[in-house]
Amino acid sequence: MSLSNDRISTNALNLIFSWKNSMIVIVSILLLTITTSVMFYAQKKFYRAGYVTRDQEIAHLQTQITRLEKELCSSREEINHHITKEQQLLHNNVRLEAEAKYHHKLSENTDSVISMTKKFLQDHMALVAHDVIKESRQELSAAHEKNMLEYVHPLQQKITAFEQYISEVYHQENQQRCTLKQEVKRLFEATLTVSKDAQNLATALKGSSKIQGNWGEMILERVLSSSGLRKDHEYKTQVTLKDEENNYLRPDVVVYLPDNKHIIIDSKVSLRDYQKYTEETENSSQFLKQHTLCIKQHIKELSQKHYDSLKDIDTLSFVILFIPIEPAFIAALSEDVTILDSASQKRIAIASPSTLMPILKTVNLLWKHDQQNKNALEIAQHGAQLYDKCTNFIESLEEIGQKIQSLSKCYETTSNRLYKGKGNLLRHIEKMKEMGVEPRKTPSQSVRTRCSTEQISEK
């Protein structure tokens, strides 16, 4: 009994121990399951956090990629725009270079084109006249040929005269252009020479107003001659004129302008006080004042002559007061700077050799341009006459062509009657010969050959 109890106790203990072990295992399994679940949950949460971060990074990268793609497209468009603009600039540059070369070549070849055109016109007209006369000489009557020659010969003479005239005009213009620089140089040298001579002569002159006046007129005429103007053509000296009250006036020089305009120059200013001013040292300022007052007084007297009221000439709105010594003019200005304004109000222009020379040169250029304009008008008139002559020549040439065509048709009709057809004239002649007629002459071999050829072609 006790043994059974011991067994029961042992079994109970074993059961308890087994149950305890089972509980331990179950608890361990539960703990393991919980731990695993926690770890799985933590890992899943970690993975989810990683996925979110990665998605954010991917979204951020995609945003950057989109932005970079837009920047790339914008850069490409800008590059394409610059390439297109550069191509346009290159194209414009090439075009401008071509235009520059063309204009340069055109400017270089202007004279040669003119000469080539004249030569082509002469050669072409001569060739046309020669060919027309040569082709129609055997077909036109002697009277018509004579009329044609009489018509062409004056036209050719007109063309030759027109070419010579154009050549002379262009030759004169080229000479004027080539000598422009030399004229400017001579102008400067002449101005210096005139001023120097004027100073030397002014020093030698003493006392006599008559001598001073004559000397001033001499210096003025030298300046006029140096400017290129011709005496008694573009200017005259000591011209006697009348004003509206029939009072006689005699200006020193009258310069003529195109369109019947005139410039009056006076050179009678006294330089006695200026000579004393240059010689004296103690009272030089007093003599300089007297010299300035003398010029002012002469300006007043010159304005009272009223040259603008003259009957025979049409003066400009001012008269030129010529002072032959440059330093005398400068000294007066240094003493009183209002001289020019005062003279201008009285319509007087004060000029020295250096300031008068450009004015006279301008007058000379005006005359040259006026002559060139007249030459251009004459060239236009000659051109119109030449155009009319060419038109008449073309009409005569067309008339000759029509007559040649008419002659050609007549020749063709006559030739057909002679050679072509079964009943042509040569065939009848040959039949008469075959019948026993003995002619003194027979047609040439070329005529018989052509007749045979025409008969063969008809068959």
C-alpha cells in the first residue's frame, strides 16, 4: 500500500514535474512567439519607415530629375537659339561681304564699263549696219542702198561726236579731282605768300593814301588770281555803276556768281596808323586805337554807299571789306572785339587774305559746278537726239527686214516654178531639148542637179 502510494506520489510528482515542464515550454513558446511577433512587428515597422524614407528620396530624386530635364530642355533651346542666331549672323556676314565686294568691284569698274559700253555700241552699230548692207546689197535697188548709206553715215558721225564729248567731260572731271589736293596746297602756300608780301610791303609804305589804296587793290587782285577766278570773266575791277538816284559808284572789285548774283569787295581802308603802331614803341597803344577807329569809320562810310540799291547788279546781303595785312586785322580785333559784330549789323564782312581766299575758292567751285550742270544738260540733249536717231534707225532696219522677207518669198515662189512640180520650167526646157531643139546655152550643172534632186524628192 505504501508502495502504491509512493508510486502514486511519484506519478503525481512526475505529472506535476511534467506539467511544470510543459508550462515552462508553453511559456517559453509564448515568450518566443511574443518576442518573434515583437521583432517581426519592429522589423516590419522598420521596413515601413525605410520604405517611406526611400519613397521620399525617390520622389525627391524624381523631382530633381524633372527639374534637371526641364533645365536641360531650356539649355538645349537656348543653345539652338544661339546656334540659329550665329548662323543668321554668319549668313548676314557672308551677304554683307559679298555686297561689299560687289560695290567695291562696281566702283572700280565704273570707268571701264562706260568705255566698254561706248565701244560695244560703236562696234554693234557698225556690225549691224555692215551686215544689213552686205545682205541687202544684192536685193535692194541702188537708190534705196544710197539712201540707207546716207542715213547711217550721219548717225555714226553723231555717235562718234557724242563719244568724244563724253570722253572730254569725264577727262576734265578726273583732272579736277586729281588736282583738288594740289589746289588746296597751292591755296595754303598762296595765302602764306600773300600775307608775307603784304606785311613786307606794308612796312615799306609810308604816308600816301593813294599808294596804299593802289597797293591794297594789287594784293586783292593777286588773291583773286590765286583763287582761280579769271579777270573780266568771273570778276571785274573798277566797274562804274549807278544807284537808284543815278549816283555813280565805282567799287574796287565785283565778283560774279551763277544765277546773276554778285559780291562787292572794297579795299580802300587806310593802314597809316597801323604802320605807326608797328614802328613806334612809346605811343603804340594810341596808334592802335586810332587804327581801330579808322577801320570803324571806313565801315560806316562803306555802309552809307548802299551798294544793294544798284540797278545793274544783284548783290548779296553784305559787302566785303578787304584788309590786305593779316596782322593789321588781328591787331584791330585785339583792341576791340566788337568790330565784327558792328560790321555785321551794317551788312559788312571784314576779310583778310587768309579768310577771303576760301570764299573766292567757293565761288570758283560754284562756277565749275554750274558748268558741269550745263554740260550734263547738253549731254542729256545729245542723248535724246541719239535715242531718236537710234529709234529711226531701228524702224528703217525693220522696214529693210520686211522687204528682205518679201524678196525671200518672191524668190521662193519663183524658185518653185523653176524647179518644183511636174510642169516646172526646167522640165519643159529639157523636153524641148529631147525633141531636137539645139540651144546655144544650157543651164549650169548646179541648176540641173537641183532640178534632179527636186524631182527625186517629189517621187
